[in-house]
Amino acid sequence: MSVELLNFIETVINGLMSGIMYSLVALGFVLIFKASGVFNFAQGVFALFAALTLVGFQTGQVPFSHLINELFGTNFHNWYPSLHSFFAIILTIITMIVLAWLIEKLVLKHLVNQEPIILFMATIGLAFVLEGVGDLMWGSDVKVLDVGIPSGGSEWLEKTTVGWASEGSEYYGMYIDVLNVWATIIAVILVTALALFSQYTKTGRALRAVADDHQAALSVGISLRSIWVLVWAISGFIAMVAGIMWGTESGVQFSLSLIALKALPVLILGGFTSIPGAIIGGLLIGLGEKLAEIYIGGLLDIGAIENWFAYFMALVFLLFRPQGLFGDKIIERV
Amino acid sequence: MGLKKMMVGFLGSVIAIGGFLEVATADLKFPMLVYRTGAYAPNGIPNADGFVDYYKMINARDGGIGGEKIVFPECETGYKTQVGVECYEKHKENAMVFQPMSTGITYQLIPKASADGVTVYSTGYGRTSAKNGKVFKWIFNAPATYWDGASIAVRHILKQNMGNIKGKKIALVYHNSAYGKEPIRTLQVLAKKHGYKLMLLPVDHPGQEQKATWLKIRKQRPNYVLMWGWGVMNQVAIKQASSIKFPMENFIGIWWSGSENDVMPAGAGAHGYKALTFNAPGDDYQVHKDIKKYVHDKGQASGDGSHFGTVLYNRGLFQAMVQVEAARVAQKIHGTSKITPAMYRDGMENVDLNAKRMEELGFKNFAPPFKNTCENHGGSGLAAVQQWDAKAKKWNMITEYMYGDAEVVDKLIAEDSTKYAKEQKIAMRCN
């Protein structure tokens, strides 16, 4: 094979795998939007908060230690030296469930039947509050996150593919980050679990009923509020998974909340109400932006186009298919 | 309330406000533009802590500067240019000096501060050609500029290659902002001079996703990668470089891409990564002992005190020290402790931080000596290379402090500043 073709294949694979990382963030948005019609602006901050909490539990950091020490003149920083990642993840999941319950109790409950824009504004407020609370609880330092997921280039793939290029050509083998492979496996497991949960469990069917029609679901005795807590808790769990993946890559820090911006074009492309849409949308955006950065950018001798190119793709889709690839078609009866 | 009571209350308020103003104007105001929140907070916090701890120490140990207390109101910019300008407008009254901590903000403040008569000190960042004091009366960027940094990095590469880098490929991975773009011109001129090929690879804010950039590097195999990054961009770039197995000893960051925060997330993969620096890391200098004694031991450390001795904390100490020293020089020149912003500028222009003075200030061997003059607001231009030891989790200085390529840099500074002077109709000074 020619080196150019191998490089192209490498770009395609890496683009698709980057897309999976975006999908992990987009999934949380879709779940909440599907069940409650709320566009949760705070989803990126959810991922940040979950990752901060996870590292906090792993390292035994005392929450609000800075504040406590300042107020009482104490010197508390750590409860214990370290905690196994498994237990830290369990504690983080419990924290995210409590957070979902608090959000429902303190925010959503009071905004039932309000316009979607009001709920959207509430999630903007929630994002900033949660970011501030996260800062007070765990501090703003860059935190190293390691839950045992391997990362770095795959040596096996590199060695296997190095001989694929035509003889005499300069080729170093194909590159794939192992972390992205794990992200793909985890995304597949997540989507399968979500599909099984919504198809074959009573709660899952209730969730689908709420997503289809709030009024009808209420009329058959489904508690809207408990479904909302459940959905926000699941999306908190997904945010934790996204936070782990992105935090392993860059360390856990406040810029992590900006990964939500990567999910927006994915949602526009895949549709706000479709779980497969979030995956396919992520794949398309990841692929499109990497091809654009390397090939269009290379052709025009410009760089840093991938960020806006993702939105350009989303815009083109909006013009031709406003509901996204798999979104519910908007039908308004006059 | 009776009319009499109201009058007494009003007069009381006037006297109280008057008294406050008198105190406020007698103090030396050093406003701080900080970013303790947002995407760049992990860099902004240790740096701001260094400033605050140093000012607190000077107030506690010396009773201020020449008897005048330092006041240092903080204004949160979030590293946003527009907010930085608003902070400047809010605090410019009677301000001695502004340290914008952002090249973007510095560019915006240059014309404003020059018109308002306020000193701007962009330590090792900002507009490089502001080094020319003949044009930029109010702007200082000592001890080194980005163009010095670019040419020092190339000098280091030249040394490693016996002075010949013809045909080599050097990539610049840069924050796609005014800051990141600053060294491009120098690197282009140096590419012509030394015959290397320059690859430009911008990374958009915040730099969380850089896969395409590093795939390009992997395909095109540059011999060296230089980085002008900030915040999460540094951490991701170092991690990606280690992922694609780029030789870390050939990866050199500017002095804003060389803190502990930048290398820790990559773990062992960051071993061997290099960065320029104009100040030493560590916490065993006299200044640290004084800060510990007068600030930390009294429970007054800025933040939780955990950044003590880190690269960016130490840089904050250095920046604050220069600003305080400028006030002392101004007081000496003008024979008064109650200096005005204009007097402060004179002080900054006459700062002479030779080795003896550095030692007196508790900074022995902390940074290379430098001196500002009317013509030169950019100091010595000296910087060294430090290398990360992932096992010991510390930076080691691996070279002496060295100069950049004055032949190239000085010419570029003269060109750029003269052009600016023409555009702004500024008459050359220092004649």
C-alpha cells in the first residue's frame, strides 16, 4: 500500500475514535433532553465535577478543606493517603446520584411546566454554580487521574502495520491511542446497556414513556419526578465516564468543562433525541474535523480549522435536516 | 431623623471618606490582574500566590516600601482580554504598575496605559518590540522577550547539532492567539539564516483536543518541536508527544510551558521534556525563608500554600520583586516615599538588578542579573534550559543562562517598534 493511503486510513481511524470521545459527552445531553426536554448546558461541568470528585476520593482529599482551614485555622487536607479506583468510582457514582436528586429537589421541581428556555437558563446557572462549588470543594490545581485505563500509542498496531507500506518507502506504522480504543469499548457497552435497560426493564419503559409524552406518562401513574432523578443520575454517570476519559488525557482541570462545546455539533448532526444519533454524530464530526485539519488545512497551508469545521458541518446539516440525522421530525399542526 | 442629625451624619461620612482617600493615596497601589478561575486557573493561581506572598512579606518585614504599604487589589480576568481591559479601567487611578499576565491584554493596554501615564510590566511576555524604550516609554518586558526565547531555543538546538541545522525540520506548536503567534517572525528569519524548515502548527483555545496536530507531527517527523502553549494545551501536548513517542529531549517549551502542572499529567512520559526559564525553581532561597517566617508561619499564605517553590509561584515572586524594586528606585531618584505613577515609571526604567542587589533582596542565583535603561526596557534577554526529571519530579537546569541571537532579534525589534512609532506618531526619546 502507498504511504499516503495508509496515512489516510490512520486519519480516518483516529478521527472516528476522537468522535467516540465526543459521543460520550453528547450521550448525557441526549438522555436528559429525551426525558425532560431540557437542554442541559451543565453537562460539561457535570463531567468536570465527576472527575474532580473521583480524584478527590482517590487521593483522600477533604472536600472544602481550603475553606475549612481558612475559617477554623485548621490544617486538614487528606482523610487517607489513597483509595482504590474501584471504590472511588462507586463513591463518585453515589455522589452523582445525590447531585441528581438535589437538582430535581432544588431546581427542576420548581420549574415544572415552565418554557424550555427557562429550564435552559436554569441549567446555565447550574453550570456556573457547580463549577464554583467544584472549585471550593476540590481546588483548581491540575489533578492527575489514573484509574488504570492504559493510554499511549499502540505498539502492537505500529509493529503490525509498519510492513504494510510499499517497499523502500518511509513509513513508521499506524498510530492509535489505546485510550481511544478503550473509550470505544466503553461507549459500546454503555449504549448496549442503555438500550437493554430501556427495552427490557419496567423503569426503562417508564423512561421511554416520559420521553414520548409527559402528560400520557403522568396519566398512567408514572412519577415524572422520580424519572427525572433517574435520568439526571444516569447522565451524571455518563458524565463521569466522559470525565475519566478526557481527564486521563489532559489531567483533571477546569478546562474540562469546555468539552461540552465538542458535543454541540455532534448533537446538531445526530439529533437531540437519539442515542444512536449521538454515536453516529460523534463519529461523523470526529472524522470530518480530522480530515479537514490534516487534508484541507494541509492543502491551504493553514491550521487550527478543526474546531470551526465541526460547527460548519453542523450548520450544513441544520440547513438540510434541522432535526439531525436521527432526531424526531418536528411536525407542527396548525 | 432630624436635620441636625442628618448634617452630622453627612459631615461624618465626608470626613471618613476623606480620611480613607488620604490613606489610599499614600499607599502604593499595585493592582493585580489575575485568573484564579476558568480554564487557565491552574497556571494563574500559583503565579498570583507568588505575587501576594511577596507583597505581604514586604509589608510585614519592611513595613512596606520606604514606609509606604503596598496595596494590591485583585481583579479576576479569567485570561479574557476584554475583562482584562475592564479591570485596568477600574483600577488605573493612582496605580503604579499593571502586570496583565496575558499577551492579549498587554497588546490592548499598550496604547491605553501610554496615554494614561501608567506603567505596564509584562515580564517575559507581551509585545516583544516594547523592549525599545525609545518608542514604548511606559511599557517594560524585562528580563527576556519571546524573540529572545525563540532564538535561545534555536541556539540550544544549534549547540546540540555542532552549529549546523541546515535541512532540519523544526515545528512550532502554538496557542492560536497573540501570545502564541509572537515568535513566528523570529523563527522564520532564523530559518532563513540557519537553513532549517519551519512547520507552523496552531492549536485553538483551550487546546484540549490536539490529535490532528500530533498526527501531522508523527507523519512529517520534525527533528525538534518548540511549544508556545498555556494552560491545558501544555499538558495535552506533552501527553500527546509522549504518546507518539516523540523524543522528549527534542521538545522544548517557552518559559510559560514549563511548570510542574504541565508535565505531571503525562507521568513518566514527560521525562526529558525541556523548557526555557529565566528563574530557578526550588524553595531554598532567602526570599522563601523570609516568606515562610513573615507570611506562612503566621497563617497568612495566599491560597493553601501548596504552590510554594513551584516554577510559576517563583516567577510571581520574581515579577513582584522587580515591581517593588522599581518603587524603591523611584523613591530614591525623586527623594520622596510618596511617589506618583510617573515617578514610578522612572524607577522601573532605572532598575539595576545586578548580582549583589539580587543577593541583598534574597534572590541570590535565582535569576540572571539585568538592568533597564531608557533605550532597553527588555533587560538582559538571558534564559536557560531546564529539563524535567519525571522520577524525581523536579526540574533541573541543564544549561547556563544564554543570550538569544541579538543580530536577528535587535533588527526585528527596531523594525517593528519603528513601524509602531510611525503609525502612532510617537517621537523617539532617549536622544
